[in-house]
Amino acid sequence: MSDIQVGKSGIRAYAPATIGNISCGFDLLGMAVDEPGDVVQVKLNYDRKVRIIEIVGDGGRLPMEVDQNTAGIAVKALKKHIQKGRGIDIILHKNLPLCSGMGSSAASAVAALMAANKIWGEKLTKQELIPFALKAEAKISGSVHGDNAIPSLLGGIVLITSYNPLKYIQLPIPKKLYVTLTHPQFEISTREARELVPKEIPTKKVIKQNACIASFVAGCYQNNLELIKDSMHDYIAQPKRYKLIKGFSQMESAIHNLGAFNLGISGSGPSVFSLSNDRHLATKAGRIMQKYFYQNKYKCEVYVSKVNKVGAVVLE
Amino acid sequence: MSDIQVGKSGIRAYAPATIGNISCGFDLLGMAVDEPGDVVQVKLNYDRKVRIIEIVGDGGRLPMEVDQNTAGIAVKALKKHIQKGRGIDIILHKNLPLCSGMGSSAASAVAALMAANKIWGEKLTKQELIPFALKAEAKISGSVHGDNAIPSLLGGIVLITSYNPLKYIQLPIPKKLYVTLTHPQFEISTREARELVPKEIPTKKVIKQNACIASFVAGCYQNNLELIKDSMHDYIAQPKRYKLIKGFSQMESAIHNLGAFNLGISGSGPSVFSLSNDRHLATKAGRIMQKYFYQNKYKCEVYVSKVNKVGAVVLE
């Protein structure tokens, strides 16, 4: 990990990847996983500006311009809000792949906010940092969405019920829930994935979707994994989007036969995930995902963890 | 109340009215109220048949034929299931108006099942009686739905997540929740109301509906009435159905201004309901409903209660 420009006064923060939608909650639900995640280092500078001085791990693809990078946008907005004099230099360690469906841009913004808030005297709570992360996400993606930023910041499973005003619920995390998240090494643009979402949904499917999200929420409160298993269906986006991921249908059948909860697309993909009620099953699910991605000539990384409970953290 | 034909061996049971949909859960949610409700009396006979020998309070409109009346269909199916020799005579006291949106046909079936099950030695639990009530509802309405029958039987707030196999969740009942249910004296046929439901729903509305039902479920588990208030929206049926109820929009505004939760259509109407966080507000909401129905030349009955917790009961 690069330590250039970050001396004794530097602060590092970590923000985890997130699974948006969680199958049954299109644009409403998100959950944090333990890893992977982005790390941001910040250091006070003397020219009162927010600068991105280095980005590691993005292959040179992310903009260094503050106003075009979620980390920069978020920190600049925070600086304006707290009217803090000193500028900061940002080093962004991109561990999350771009366009992966794992909340990469949100994690950068969140880690940057955590580090900047800390170095400026921790004026705001995590909850108070949310609007700055949402602003950054909105500027980059063109629409307000918090199903990645909010769980990355707070951890856990988050249900967003309204944006204006912002309202969200942190759902109880079922104790034995394991997450398998697999990232195949190809990209899907969020824009392309969004264009595939139908403008209208048959009412019969709407009722099923309502039943699923209601069942998911009840399952979280009841710590009932059977209810959560039953709820893992997406009648809105996945029926159109799965075609973007080669081998998805076969992988889905294999995951189903294994007994893990249904295969879902993480956010707008191409990462896929499944939930399980034990670590052994979750690991097996990862092997299945890997196998099918390999068959389709994609390298992939598999992450098995419980739901991340703490969200973004300042690293000591 | 008629006691004809019901001597010492007779059994009476009560089943309450129910509010189907509860605004945010079209075809999925239902709740029971304390009153009104139907009463069914049964008495063993000697000819091994299930007979409906009297119906009181329906103005002569309901069929006496066992196979065309939900009470008769349900009890006949139960008799077949438990292979009980003795027939029974049924007297149905219709306190619930027909085509009212208050689960009238379900309440008749449920009260009849409770009384018949009791007189036949209470072989089945309430839960085990559900399929017989659903069968009766399906035969009369043409489609399986349990958002009236299940809460009428079990009480409380019920979320039905699947019919095949039948799966439902009894949601926790928020402590300070009051219900105002008002029945104007005109009828809407369920068939007509169902035909108004759009075949497709815009995806943006679907996401809002998902947020509402998720919020409702979370509100029940959290005992959080603010969440429930936020969730009282129907983007599926109500935007088309409200026109069947004269004065609905004005009534809706007045209820909103009062501070009670949104005005909703109970089932397929014409009964309307609102939820409130205290009895005083619930009573005021009832007066508003009454006022607007009167302005439109409809007599109406107003019922204010908490959510019924016990469901159908055998009367001592």
C-alpha cells in the first residue's frame, strides 16, 4: 500500500463493497460485505484545496480531477459544509474494480469522507456524512441512489424508503447469514444495465415482488433465513439483465441445486452473489460461480463473508 | 339474534370483518377489526347433510344452496376432510353487508368453520381450517385469495407471501394503532373493482410500492407508527378504484389534514379506512368519512377499534 505523501498527520479509512438491490429490493436495498473495499489516505495540505494526488489500483482509468471523482466530490462538499480552512491531499487505493456492481464509486466516496472527517476533527457522525456520499454518487451516475453508499458507510443491511426527505431503515442482520460475492473480470456499464430495466412491470409480478421484499424484511426481523431464502427473487431487473452475464442461467441452476439461496446480480453486475445459511455452503457456492465463469473464459475473485456490521472505518 | 333450530347442542361462532390490502399490500395484506362480524350457528342433524336452514340479515340475497354460499362450501369441505358422520344445520347471521369490501364472504366461511369444527369435536386447529376458507372464497370469487379469510380466522395483521404452497406471516401488531373503518351503503362488485386494476405498473411506482410494503413490515416489527404512516400508499389499485367512491378525493385530503394516516379503500371497496395513532384521532377520522359520505347522499356506519388480535371465536 502506497504511503507517499502521508506522513504522521495522515489518516486512512476503509469502506467496504456493497451488494445493491439484494435481488428483491431493486433500488431500495443494499448490504455491506467484509471485503473487498477501498482505502483512502488523506493528509492536510497548505493550499486550502482538496486534491487527489494519487490513485492506486485503477489502471490509470479514474480521473484525478476532484470534480470528476466521487472521492473528490464528496470531500469537497464536506469541506464546504464544515467550512474548514485546511485543504487535504487524497490518495485513493482502488481495491474495488470499476463497473463491477460492487459499489466501487460509493466505497471511494465513503472512505474519503471518513478519512477527511477524521482529519478535520470528526465534526460529523457517520449518519451526517451520508448526504455528501449521495451527492458524489448522483454527480457521477446522474441519479440519486444510496443503496451502495449508505450500507458502505453504516454497514449492515439498509432499506432506503425515501430520498426526499432521505429515510432509511437499518434492518436487523440475521445471525447465520453468509454472503458469497463473486466478481468476474469484465465490466457492465451501469448506464447500459439501467437501460435494460423495463419501464413497466406486469401487475402479477409486482405483487410477487411486493411479497418478496415484505418477506425479506420480516425475515431480517425474525432472524428467519427460510423467509429470506424465499424472498430472493427479482422480477424487475434480473429477467432482462442476466443475459449480460454469460453462463448465468446454468450457474443459477447449480446454486439452486446446491441449496444456497438464489443467485442474484449484485447491483447492475457483472458481480453475482448468493446468500447461505452456513459458511461451508457459501464457500461451495463460490466454487460453483468460479467454475461457470472460468468455463466462459472469465477470471474471477470470490469473497465469502458474513454481512459487514460496522461499515466504513478509520484505520489505526 | 335468531335461536331457531339451535338448542342445547348448538354452537355459535363469530368471525370479524377484515381490511384487505391495507393500502400498501395489494392482494397480500389483511387485518382484522373488532367489529362488525358475522355470526354462524350450527346444530347437528340426523340426515348426514350440511344444510343452510336460515340466513338472517342479508335481505334474502344470499343463496341458501350449500354449494353456492361460502359458509356452506367451507363446512362441506371440512366435513369431507374429517369424515364425520353427522350432518349439520347452519344459521347464518349476516352482520356484514354484501359487496362492502370488508371481507363479508370470508367472515361467513370462517365463522361457519369455527362453529362446525367445534361441534365436530374440534379436530382441527385454526391454522388447519384455513384451506377450507380459501376453497370457499375461491369458488365464489373465481380466484384464490386469503387476505380476508386468514386475518378473519387468526386475527391481527397477516402478510400472505405465497399460495402454492400457502405461506403467510402474522406481523406484530403495533400497540397504539387504531383503525377507522367506514361502510357507505352502496355496493361495488369485486369483479368490477378487479377489472379496474391495471395489467402493468410503471417501474417507478413499483419501486415506491416495494418501499411502502417494506416500510409497513418494518413498522410492525419496530412498533413504529411513523413508518406505518409513511407506508400507507397504494400505487396499484387505488389510483383507478377511488373514482368508484364519490367524494373520495376530498375525504382523502381531509383525513390527511387531520393527521390520521392516509385514507385507503378497504379491499375492493366501497368501505374506506384509515389508521391512527390514537383513539381520539380515529374517531375524528370517522366523522370526516361520515360527513363526506352524507354529502354524497350515502348513509354509512363507522367502526373504530384497535386491530382485532384474536380473530374468529366460538361464542359461549
